[in-house]
Amino acid sequence: MDTDPRCPDCGVTMERGDLQTGDGFGVKLKTDEKAGGLLGSLGAKETKKVSPHACPECGLVRLYVDE
């Protein structure tokens, strides 16, 4: 994402952060699209990284897909 999004509730610029699972890995979005190459031929689905953004005023957190 080129620019930081604005909070729909407060109108202030949201801050980018990191979101991790309990095992220390980042969060990814699993799609219904087949992954490329050998994994796709085996039925694996594509995954995409997401960027969490948080509002410093109200605490709203939103996830955006990194394209």
C-alpha cells in the first residue's frame, strides 16, 4: 500500500504495524486461487501477505492485502 489509510471513524492517518500469531509467524490471507507451480498442481491455495494498520485515536485495526 503506497499511502497509509485514514480511519473511517476518526479521520486520522492509521499507523502501520506488525501482527503475529502465537507461534511468531505473520498473518497471511489464504485465497481460493490455486498456487503456482508444483504446489498448485497438488491443490495448494495461494496466500498473500497482509499489512495491519491501527488508528492511534480509537484503536481500530484493519488488515490490507499487500499487492
